[in-house]
Amino acid sequence: MTTTHRIAVIPGDGIGKEVVPEGLRALAAAAKTGGFGLDLVEFDFASADYYLEHGKMLPDDWFERLRDFDALFFGAVGWPDAVPDHVSLWGSLLQFRRRFDQYVSLRPVRLLPGVASPLAGRVPGDVDFLVVRENTEGEYSSIGGKIFEGTDRETVVQETVMTRTGVDRILKYAFDLARARPRQRLTSATKSNGISISMPYWDERVERVAEGYPDVATDKYHIDILAANFVLHPDWFDVVVASNLFGDILSDLGPACTGTIGVAPSANINPERTFPSLFEPVHGSAPDIAGKGIANPVGQIWCASMMLEHLGEPAAGAEVLRAIEDVLGRADAPRTPDLGGNATTADLGIAIADAIR
Ligand code: GGG
């Protein structure tokens, strides 16, 4: 009997609406050759258009409507001309991550063939690591407030939240990943010299959890020098675990070092599979290039690969990634402007879908 995967498709804003169709094109090709079915249902919420019509980013029953899908395939959110950024993010993506307990944000950083990297002399294979970002707490809290607004004494406070459960579970996920990889290295991002309560606590939990993984070589760097080392020595890293904010920054910096953030995927994972996981490119809605049809679809297509692996279709997932590498490695590949060419989003998306066997 053919397995059919039920996927909720949420294009969102800006270039999300342009790259999601290319991700779906690759998924359809992978389903055809892989012999499985896809039941796709598209939703218009989590977008500025929806907000302008309804005064909110999501319908009241979004949780019930999405919870029984096998996965969520998401584009990008944010359209600052229409919705303040913190309203669009907190009103959509952060709700999904929290209510569906997608506490792992997994973000691969890899030098791809045919993608010119600013890292002189490095070739594919030299840079291949994973950023594991804590995804439900940390610096992304809405706890805090303002007092004396509009006066000279105006004061703003916002809390960071680290729970033992939240910190330990992301660390264990990262250590398990590191243990399963050939290099068995884990790097922790900290800033315990300046952030004097939450970050020493993070370090303490890293040390405690590491006791259960004597086979994994563990080190830590303050976030400032770690960012510098992403640029100077990206080949040092294997699995990098970070709090919500540090992980967000590092997972944009990593792909930028490998040439373009346009190729970077991410998986927001609920490891227990109680709820659906969500797959979205690292990039945002990119209002500066939206509507021009020139966005790089590779990040979204790579998300399709990660989603297939998560859905129990590892061969199909690997085939989608192979097709990406095959096409980008060709001298005559269609290249979007961020890759140094003048191809359209669809040109590149079609070439990759056609390469899926
Ligand atoms: N596809 C990713 C996206 O829409 N990102 C918008 C954004 O601002 N994300 C911040 C975050 O990932 O926490």
C-alpha cells in the first residue's frame, strides 16, 4: 500500500510565496520516483495579507487545524510595511514552535559545489556542520515591560528564560547528534563572562550533560569569538549548540560564510513526534527582492529534503539533496543573482526537480 504524507503548506510572506512552489515541485518529483503520495493542503494565514484582512496573524483554531498534519512546510514571515516585525513573528512562527513543542531548530551549514564562498581556498567537504538552536525559550521571551514611558526615566526590561528541562533536552539532542557523526565534536556557544546568570547556568548544564557523553569532544567559546571563528576556521566545527538568539545569529552567519543564506534550510523539530515538525528556509521574506522572481529556491528545496527524511523517506530526502548538489555543480547551471547569475527562481527550481531520479 502506498504511504501518503499529509503536509500543511504555509507560504507566508514575500519570497516565501516564490520559493515554496519550487520546494513543492521538488517534493512532487521525489514522490513520483520514490513511490509515495503527498496530500498537500495550503493555508493563507501566517502572512501580512491575512493580518490586514483579519487583524491577526492566525485564526483562533489554527492549532486544531494543523496539529494532525505529518509536517508543516513553511516559507517566510515578515512584511514590516504592513505588520510590525515582532507582531508577525510572535503571532505566527513562534506560536508554531512553542505550541507544537518544536524545541530543536536544526540548521545545516555546508559548502555546496558551484557556490562561490568568501572563504578562500575552501572546497565542498571542508565545511559541513550543524547548528542546533534552542527553539522555545532563552532570549526569545515575552516577559518584561516598560515603565516611565515617554519620560527621561523610561526603562525597558526583558527576561531570558532557561529551564532545566529546556536546556538539558536541547543539549542531549545535540550530544546525541554529535555522537552519531564521525568527528564526534560538540561546541557550545556561551557568553558567561558578560551574561552573568543565565549563561553560567547554560555552561554548568553543558558540563553536566557532557558527563554522559565521554566519547564526544566538547568545547565552548564566547559568542563573539565563536562568530569570528565561523569566518576564520569554519572547518573546526561539527555540531554547534546554542541558545535561541545565539543560534539564530550563528545559523545566518554560517551559510553566509559558505556563499549565500539563500541555500540554507532549517527544521523545527518536535523529536517526540507528539506534534508536527516545521520546515522553513533560514532566510526571511526578503522584501527587497520579493516579487522579482529571483529568490534562490535552494534553501526551500533543501527543506523538502530534510522533511522527507523526517517523514521516514530517507532515500527520497537524500535524492533531493543529491539533485541540488548535482545541479549547482554543473558549469551551465541556472544561477540566481545571489549565486552570481541571472536565472529566475523557477529556472533553478525546475533544473533541480528535473535532476531528481
Ligand atoms: N523562513 C524564516 C523566516 O521567515 N524567518 C523570519 C524571522 O525573523 N525568523 C526569526 C527566527 O527564526 O527566530
